[in-house]
Amino acid sequence: MAAGGTGGNSGKTYSFKVVLLGEGCVGKTSLVLRYCENKFNDKHITTLQASFLTKKLNITGKRVNLAIWDTAGQERFHALGPIYYRDSNGAILVYDITDEDSFQKVKNWVKELRKMLGNDICLCIVGNKIDLDKDRHVSVEEAESYAESVGAKHYHTSAKLNKGIEELFLDLCKRMMDTAQAEERMKGNGASQSASSRRGVQIVDDEPQATPAGGCCSSG
Amino acid sequence: MLTLAEQCLERAKSFIGKSTDAPDLLAPVSCSPGQSESHQTVVLPVAISANTVSPPGTPLDTVRKAASPTKISHRRVLSDGSGELSPFLPPQVFQRLQTVKSKDISKKELTPIEQASRLNQKLKANYEARLARLTPDQVYQKTSLTLSLQRQMMENLIIAKARQDALQRKMEERRLRLQEEANRRFAASGAVTAEEQEQRTLYTNVLEYEQDHEWPKLWKANIKENPDNLTLVSHLVSNLLRFQLIFVMCSLFYISDQLLSLCLLSFECLNTASYKDLCLAGIEEAFFTPLWSALVALFRKVNTEREQAFETSMKLYHDASPGDVGVPLKLFPQDPDMQGSYPYESAVQELKLLVKDYCPQKKLECIVRTLRLICACAEEYRCLHEVDSSPRTAAIGADDLLPILSFVALQCQCPQLVSECAALEEFIHEGYLIGEEGYCLTSMQSALAYVESLHTGGAHQSVDMFI
């Protein structure tokens, strides 16, 4: 029922919510439309599907229900941004590679999402319109290094040429599954044990993490 | 089960009756501390968008958020002994809601047990890393690493348990102390009536709440300083009303959820998605139909300012065209010879029906239908503009949808929509929140907030549409 992968242990179905953010005219809607054209071969089409799309996927034997929420790019609708992206497992932040300004907007969104949702949300930064590469105003290196610096993954797409879209969604789903599984493992470990009351210092293992492979266990 | 439902209904009715008559102090105390504390955190998500117009303080905006305790360490079981049917919300409700929101926990204070389990998680990761680094001839170390891990993890848990118990004891001691204080205050001669006893319990809760929260003190000081300021008092009352509302809602939510689990427990065969939907719809219908009017009355009181803003915008824009609220020209017919009708009229007519239903699920369906009608109309209008329009379906993204929805909301001329949607947000069932119903409701609320803002700065805001 809740977002973030619930269900029985064996035949589990993951349920993920993904918000689509980005300025108007960067091609958010086209991306989604392309994505449904590719996969939506059954005739279960609602008229709302350019704004709200659900997809049932099967990834590495696991069932995934994907709900994609489009948001309005116009600033005046941003007041209620938080109610759109709450409980999201993933966010796709789209910019237009020919429009520097739209990339700045993506940075603002990243800041807000990280602040409000922390690191639990999988971020995808998407440079759309790579068919217009000759007019590119956002360099590949800049975009990719920025994405890396905020723990996001960067993708290049062209809704027009139908490039990179399938990969984007598939990759995002896999990442969201990893996150959900990690969360489950964590919950499973929280079992409390009955014991006599005893006070003391809790054990924190502060082993230096940056030990490269091959090094022996030298503790600092 | 029917009798139970009846009892629940009676109970809920009496809550609502009480709260619409006069707000009493019951509310702030009866909400578990975690819940009311997050009142402050709830403000945040809305307030962060600086140009918001809706009163950011409304805790209703995200009661499900509110229900996830901010300071879990302060959570405790009400220990006043009178367990059965107390008007105080059972802690399970919050626990249940909490699990849903478990991802929030990372940003909040953890209980000792939770801290320990995180610690152990780290220990285990380090252990695994170490194991992986062992060379084949170091295999003998594995056992010792494993044993040491088990020992460390166990210790952590034992310590955490002790801390948790100590915390619990401390809270109970405090409660006892406050209870005595209440007894002193209401020192009655002779036997204590049930009513007096209730009053004492209530007072103890107030004291307890005040220990955890700053705001009652601030209010008291403020009122003392400005004894002539009457608006201050009315503000206080409306603040208390908000808490009362949260409480009523949580109770309703809890009761209807209990009924659902009862239903599914007694008839295991019903535990499939579609049967669950049916059960929920049935329960909701029986439950909310007699209550909704009273409930909305309460929501309207709390949302008066928002409704007023909506009404002002509505009057200001009563003959606006879709273009005035930012709908692209290609998405509505320009020639006004539509004989008494106006663009998106079918969607407006549909939305007007919303207030006539009394069950949240039906209202949500009404909103979904409204949005679908908008998409259908938009397609039709687009075809009027494009000569070679191949019939593409559903090309309306949120960039177009929200301006149109704002126009439809304006034309609907029903400020009550604001409160209806605020109420719906609280009663929409978790399972629907992520789905189409949730999306449509969210869009509707976004459009309503925009309409509310129109009369202040919206007029020049809408210009950005044409740049």
C-alpha cells in the first residue's frame, strides 16, 4: 500500500512513485509520451496519461508498479511542490541542453529535493533534446560532474529521436529497487533482544572506510 | 460488527459535535506529543516555497506527515490506567502511520533501539568488508571476526533496551508528578465524580503537553501582555480548533481503518486488492455519509481565510478567459460564439457535483472525471486549431493541465472546494495516494492554491506565461 516497495517476501511487488520536474518547454511531456508509446501496447489508455502514467514492469523477475507524476514547470504552481513530490522514490529532473537556464532550474530542484527528502530519493538529471547538439549550451562535462557531486545520475535523451528514454526509466527502476531492498535489510536488523538492564558505551566501529582493495587492516 | 460500527459512528459524531460547538482544551493534549510536535515540521514543506499563499501553518496540509512522530524518544503510552475507550488516540495509530513514513525517520531523533540497530547495521557492513578482504590463508580469522561482531551487536542492543526503559520510566515518573499537581489543583471535598476525574486527567495531559511544547507558554505570556487584544484570543481559538480537527480526523481514520482490518480478519477471503477496495468503499460510505457535512463545516472554519482568498479571486476573474490564467491559445476556442456556453464547461459542471457527494472515495472519483474531461476538451480544441491534426490522444502534460484546471476551478465558483479538498487529502487512503486519485487531488489542490493567489500577485504572475 505504501510507497517504496511493500508486499510479501517472495512474490513481492514494488510500488514506486516518480516525479517529473523541469521548466516548461524542456520536453517533459514528450519524454513521458515517448515512454508510453514504447511500452504501452495494451489498450488500457487513460486520457490523463501524459500527466499521470502508471506502468507495470517486470525487472529481473520482480514486479514493479511505476507511477509517474508530471508537474507543471511554471513558477506560479511551485507553491505546492512539496505535496507533489512527497513520498517519491525517484525524481527525473529534465533540462534542455540548448537552454542554460533550464539547467539552473534543475539545480534548484535538486537542492530542494535533497533538503526535503534527504538521500532516500533516487535522482536522475536528464539532458533532453540531444538531437539539437549543435546548439548545445550546457556542456556534457559540466552536467555530468554536477550530477555526480549531488549523488544523481546523468542521462542524455532525445524524445524526438526516441533515444535514451527506455534506458533512463529502466535504470531508475533498478536503483529504486536497490534502495528499497537496502531499506528492508535495515528494518530486518532492528529486532530487539531481551536482556538485563546494563549500562555502558555503545560500540561504534569507526574503521577508516577508504581502505583500497589489497591493503591490510591497518586501523587508525 | 454492525453494533461496533454504530458505536464508532456515535462516538465520531459526538467528537464533531463537541468541536464545532466550542473548541476545548482536549485537542492539544489528546494528540500524542509526536504528532503535535511535528506541527512545526509540517509547516516547513509548504513554507519553503516562499511565495506560497495558502496559510502555511495549517497542519492539515499533511496530517499523515504530522502523524509520524518527530521525537520518537518522547513517545510513550498513556499511563493513566483508564485504558478502555478513552478519548485519547491509541498510540498504534501513530505507529501504523509511522511505518508508512519510515523514510522520514532518518531526519528525526531516533529511539535508542533504532539508534542501536543503525549502529549494528554499520558494524555488519564493516564486518562484511573485512571478511571480503581476508586472504585465503587468513580464513581462521573469520570465526573470531564473526564472534566479535555478534558480541558487539548484542551489547549494543542490550544497552539500547536499557536506555529505552530508563526513558520510559522517566516519562512515567513525570506523568505521576503532573498527576499529583492536577489533584492538588482540583482538590475536591469528598468523593470524586467521574466528571471531576476526567477533568483531572485532562489537566494532567495539559501539563504534560506544556512540558514538551513551547507554544502554550508563549501564548499565555502574549495574552497577559496584551489583555485588550481581542484578535489574539480569536487566533488562539482558531489554533486550538486546528488541533481539535487533527484529533477528530485521526480518530475517524483510525476507526475506519480498524473496521477494515476487522472486516479482512473475519473474512480472510476478502483480502485481495479488489475486495479491499469494495470493503473500503462500503465502510466509507456508511461511515462518512452522515458525517461529511459536519466534518466539512469544521474544515471550513479552519480554512476560512483560504476560502475568502479564493472568493476574492473568483469575483475578480469572473469573466476571465482561459488565456488570462495562462492556458495556451491553442487549447481553447477564441471565437465567443459558443452560444451561452464557455470553454471546458463539461469539466466545470462535473466539478460542481463534488460537493453533492458525501463519501471521500466518490469525491475523488469526481475529481478524476473532471481531469479526464479537461483532457478530452483540450484535445477537441486543439483539433479545431490544427488542420492536419492526426488524432493524437492525451497530449496534455501538467504544464497545460494546471492552468486549465485553475480556469475550471474559477468557473466552478465554489470556495467550499478549498475545504473539501483539504478534507479529502486527510481521508484519502494510503493506497490511493500514489495512484491516479492522488495525482488528480494533488493537481486540484495546486490549482486551488494558485487561484487563491490570483487576487494578490497572481495578476502579474500570470504574465510569465506569455513571455
